[in-house]
Amino acid sequence: MPSMLDAVVVGAGPNGLTAAVELARRGFAVEVFEAGPAVGGGARTEELTLPGFRHDPCSAVHPLAIGSPAFEEMPLARHGLEWLQPRLALAHPFPDGSAAVLAGSVGETAMSLGPEDAGAYRRLLAPYLGHWDTLARDFLRTPWDGLPRDPYRWARFGLDAIQPATLLSRRFRGEKARGMLAGLAAHAIAPTSGLATGGIALLFALAAHEKGWPVPRGGSQAISDALASYLRELGGTIRTGTEVRRLDELPPARAYVFDTSPAALARIAGLGRAYRDYRYGASCFKIDYALSGPVPWTAEEARRAGTVHIGPTAGEIDAALHAAVEGRDPSVPFLITAQPSLVDPTRAPEGKHVFWVYGHVPAGWEGDATEVIERQLERFAPGFRDVVLARAVAGPPGIAERNANYVDGDIACGAFAGLQTVIRPKLARVPYATAHPAVFLCSSATPPGPGVHGMSGHHAAKAVWRRLRESGPSSGRRR
């Protein structure tokens, strides 16, 4: 039996597992090494507060996963992945008790923005509705995949997507539309005046209408578990609880694929200062709550939404993002919250709920934002503290400890700013390749960037199998 593997993958997050699956599907012998006790990376579920309350330490809601071209080609449902859709994808409440919403229906969404902006919203989305699959494949493709399937629509979407959210918002008159757009753009963890933040907002809005913003039954761990199960079915193996410090600690292989930060890759593979110019961004302060009942939102729409954004205005949201990026303490944070137990009763004991919240803070910040976060929640859900049974808090150091890819608590694994918005981790014909011919990077530090969609792993696997194909036949080894 050959003694050399075709590929070793370091890191069992969604991208690492996707890369391993893509290689195993093509007959390559693959083994995955994970430092943690279980697979998952940014898609895990754990009891962080009280027994029976199952929380997602990292990602929770997955519009990009359900719409991922990579995941759609895999039989993940057969391996236990089930999507649950809330009645509303998103609510964006305002102090007067009203709310803008993202619903499956474009009409319902448009009406929630008010008569002054309903038509503008419909016009913004109209060219792209019904074309998610083509747009997703065109925009998540690599340069070697050839021409876009729909060049006209690809170009039109690109002209909208490259705009800052502040420019895109000029199409609207009222604060509801502008506030909701800013909240969507804020998922980039960058000021809304930044390049392509409008594209982030447009992407999430289109996803809500085309695919929804679902949660996996049982928590985000279900995504990772399904990928791992499929990999094992294909003959791949996974070793957990195995931290890799040097390349020579790994078994002999024709290729090594890293689902890590660029800094960790350079350290482990001995690449020196190869990624010295790569920048990490602002961080988050995360709280997971065990609640005695649902969040007492003033806005009725928020009680039906899987995700609730707390801003509320575009100005407040942008100010909060600027504070985080510029290194200032949060005072009035913008909050992204999720309520998975509204649609998944397996996440908490009967009648009780889990609640997922984060706000933006400077990278490496060591303060405690619990008070300012809960003060902001009380503005829109008076009596919130009365339903809190327990909380698990993680600032930037804790977030980095949970996931080593989140350097200084940067959950995007790299700043969404300047040229790094579109060029990650560095300018290169094949951004997944490195100076070492057998070493590749597949984390969200590579295109198309952050989010649980597996596309970075998918594209890195393409680069790997092209290299392996050039170097000769598969070892055929299976463990």
C-alpha cells in the first residue's frame, strides 16, 4: 500500500471540510487534522450556558450556506442537514415600535419600507430576482472557470455591488430603507462608506428573497457534521484533538491544504513573512443568552424574525462601525442578533430560548461590552434583562481562543477594506497557492471571503487537484 497521502487538510472548519470532500470525490486520498475536540471551526454548536441550551459560538444564520454552489452539489441532507426557515428572515426595528423587514416576498419587504421607498426597492432587486443560482456561480467563480454564464447580468450586478452602501442608499428617501440597507452592509464589519459594502447589502437582500435566511436543525454544528459524514463516506479520515505546529509533524502527502489564517499558515509551513502585509479587521463582542421566554420585542415583526438588527438608523450604524475600526470603545453599538429557537425547539428546553448577539469592538479589545449591549437591547425590548437566565460572554480574546482563525477576534479572517476587499490574501494568479509548491490556503482569507459557504475550500481544492494531476496519478491510499 502506498505510504503517501494525496492531500492533508489542516483545520476542519467548513472550508477545510469542503476542500477535503472535493478532493475525496475525485478519488484522492485525504486526511484532515483538527486541533479542537470536534469538527466545526466557525460552524459549531455547544452548551455554553445551562444544560439543554445549545448555542452557536460563531455563525448562526446561513443564507450563504443554503445558496452555496459547493454545498448544493453534495448530498448533505442525506447526512443529516435540515434547513429551518423563520417566518421573516430579518426585522430591523425602530424606537417607535415599527420595523422594516426582509421577507421571502419582495412585496412584503417593500411595503415595510414605506410608500416613499417601496418602488425603489423593487426596482433595485428586479434585475436579479430569479437568477440567484447563476449570479452565485458567476460571482463565486475563479478566473480559470472561464466566462460568466450570464455576462450581462454579471456586469450589471457588479456595477451595483462595487458601490459603497452609502451611495446605494441614495436611491431611498426614508430612514427605514436606509437603515435596513446599512444593517445589511454592516455584516462586512467595515464602515458603510467602504468599497463594495453596497454589494454585501444587495447580496443578503437577494438571498432572503431567493433562498431565505435559515438555521440548521440542531445548530450550525449540523453543517460541519454533515460535511464530515460525507467525507468519511468517501473514504476520507479526520483526526481531532491534533494541533499542528510544524509541517513536518504531518504525514507525507503530495499536497497540504490549510484552513487557517495566513499568519498561522506562514508559521506552520515556514513561509516567513509571506503574508506580512495582510491586514486583520475589527472584532466583535459576543453574548449567548439562555432565556426563560422569547425576547420581549416592542416591534411585533421582530418576534417573528430569525435575525434582528439593532441600529436603528444608518448614521448610528456607521458611527458604531467607525468606532470599532478606529479603535474606540463602543458606546451605542450596532447589534446583530439571532433567535434560532423560534423555529428549532431542539435548541432549548420547552418554553425557553437561546439568543445570539454580537456588537462590533476594536481588534483585541479587552473591555466588557455587556452593559452597553444590554442597554441597547432594552431600547427595543423593554424587560429583556428579566428573561435572562444565564449568559456566556466572549470579547476579542475569547473569540480568538474559540477559533484560532479569528486573529484578535476578527471573525472575517481579514479586514474588508481597500484592495483587500477584492484581493485576498495577496495579489496572485492563484490566491490559494503559496510559495511552497505543495502548500495551499483554503480559509476565508481567500476568495470569495468570509461566510459559511465552503466556496474558498471548493476553489482551493480545484487548485490542488490541478497541481496533483500535473504531478502524476493518485496514490490511491485510503485509511
